[in-house]
Amino acid sequence: MIWLIHRSHILQPGYDHGSREGTPRSHKRHRLFQSGIRTVIAANRLRNTHGVDVNAENPDLESRFSDEVSVTIVDYGARPDSHSIRECTSAEFATFLKRKRPEWSKVRWIIVSGINYHVVKLLTQQFDIHPLAVEDVLHSSQRIKTEFYESFVYMALRSIQLVQNGEATGARHPKVLSEQVNFFLFKDTFISIFESPPINFTAPILDRLQHHNIPMRKSEDVSFALCSVLDSVVDHYFPVLDAFQEYIAGLEQIIIVKPNPKVTKDIYFMTKEVSRVKRMLLPIRDAVDGLIREFDSMSLHGHVSGSQHPKTGANLVTNLTRIYLRDVEDHLTRIFAILDTIEEDARELINYIFNMISNSTNESMKTLAIVSLIFLPLSFLSGYFGMNFEYFDAIHLPNGLAVFWGLCGTVVVIMLVVLRLAHYF
């Protein structure tokens, strides 16, 4: 099966696909096509039914994911002095993993800022990550999901950040950047792998961890760390929604003053971004619900504290985390409500534009109808007095012209009175 990574585009709008071969534009299109084909071939090599075996030779993956990344290791516990943060490069990470973990470290949180095959391989060998989960990490357009393995939970979702604010004039709409986020939840270790440095997501949590009296420290619950990062990722959807709301409010002010059908183009592109965000959020809600539902299912069958459940990774989500996951689910519900409101406002603005244009057209047609009704009897009088009769007393009278204009004026007054009484204006 052939598939494309979400950042690759074989053909894009704006290229002259009908240009003759040999032109610079056709060469550029050809190079773009070749690049897309290479991406498809490399992607298909990555996708296989057995996942990615890091113990085997993978030169293609090593070359594709060779960028330098930074790794942050956070160890903490409930005691006031049980907290440490270390940063290392991908080359230093192997040495760090060989060190003995402090006895006071009840929870270890590993933050990987970027996708590096060497780091993923070290994590896989250290924590025995399933080859299918490794494949999901390296597949950057992975479906948002929650999967329970024998000894860990894997979660893939998408984060968004605002990269362009919309202008009130409607010159440009807000744009967002979407990236894949990977979570691995083990018995006492939580691993989060981001495509780019996750400062906006992790910095507030790292600041809170410096205080020992917060629930995250006091509970010594590794699944609470996952919930905290997940909540941070979801909360970063709100600034994007604020940008959409400000943009549509600016358009509304412009449209009310002067409806312009050209603005519908800006509204259309904005609604496409809103729909894109909505498509990303729906699986996230299902993934969060999957964590809660799995725990509830185990509680119903009495397997919470035992290992009888076939997917023992579900034991890692505690009752405390489940409570806070409900709060994350509430945030997602609120975000969906805001997105629905934005889409409804956009539809109403488009309807308002066309209704005002239609009303303006009707007013113009009404004015033309009034003018036509007034000039209809005048045309009759003009035709009557323009007859080529040999004997026409009205024309030969000394005041015949005055009689004609008098009749025209009387007819105009009568027509205006009649149209006014008929509420035409």
C-alpha cells in the first residue's frame, strides 16, 4: 500500500502542470515529483508487518533520522530533596543510561526533543519497546491512538502551535503547525518524544516539579506525568482558538460595514484550518477516553490490582490519573464546543454576505421597476404626440408644447402617488 508522509506533496497548487517540457518550471515540477517518489519508497520501506527491529541493520533509518537532538532526564519523588534535572546530547545519552538510577527516584521522565534513530534505539533496548511502537514513532504521520502492550502504554497524538496570526483586514487567516507527540508509559518511567523542542509544553510542568507539595510529586505516580503533559498539549489548542475567534470577529466588523463577496474566500480558508484542527482533536478525545475506559473496564472485572488482565500495561493508569484525565476530557469537550461555534459563525457570516448582496440586488431591481413604471406612460405620451398625422390640433396649438409637458408632469405625480400608496418606496 502506498502512502505519503504529511509533509510531502508530489503536486502542489500554483505549479504550471500544463507547461511544456524543457522549461524551468517543468524541471522544478520534475524534481518535486522525484522527491515525492523517493519519500514514498522510503516510507514503504519503513512500513512492514513486523515493525522496526532496532537490533537489525537499518542504514536508511539511521541516515533519515540522524539529526542531533537533546534529551532531558527528570527524576523526582515525594521528598523535598528528591528532584533533579539533567540534559544531555544524543551521543551522551548512552552513557547516562548505564548509570545507576538514584534510589530516591520514584518517577523518571525522559524528554526527547526531536527524532533521532540512535536515541530511539537506545530507549528500545533499555525498556524493551515493541517493534510496532518503534515504527509508530518513526512514522511521523501516525494515526492518533492509545495502545496497551504487555509492559507499557503507547500513546500517539498531535500537538498544534500558532505560527501565523490572522489580520483583522482579512488579508491572511491564522495558520497552525501540527506535530506528532509520542508517549511511553512504563512502571516507573515516562518517555515523551517530540518532533521539535517542546519548550511550550514541558517548561511549565518542569517549573511546577521544583515544588515538592504538588500532587505530581506527592503521588509519585508515573501516569500522572503523562496526564500533565497531555493536559499541556491540549491546553495549547486554546490560543489557536482565540486567534480564530479574533480573526472572525475582525471579519465580522468589516462585513457589517460593507459586505464583500471576496471576503468569503478568507472565511473559506479559515474554516478549512478549523476543520483540520477538529479532525486532529476527535481522535485525541478517543485516545483519552481509551485510557479511562480501559481502567473502568478493569475495575468492572476486578483486575485493577492484579495481573490477570491480558493487557497489563493498563494497570499503569491509576485512579488518581483517571480523575485528572476526566478534566482533560472536559477541556476537549469545551474545545469542540468552541470549534462548533466558530464554524457556525463562519457559516452565518457567509449567509449574511450573500443575503446583503441579494437584498442590494433586490433594491436595485426595485428602483429600476419604479423608474420603468414612471416612464411607461411618458413613453405612451411621447409616442402619441409623435404621430405623423396631417391634422393634429394639439401640435399646432400655440401652447401645444406646454400642454404636452403638463400632461407628462401630471402623469408623473399621479404615478408617484400611486406607488407611494402601494408602499413601493
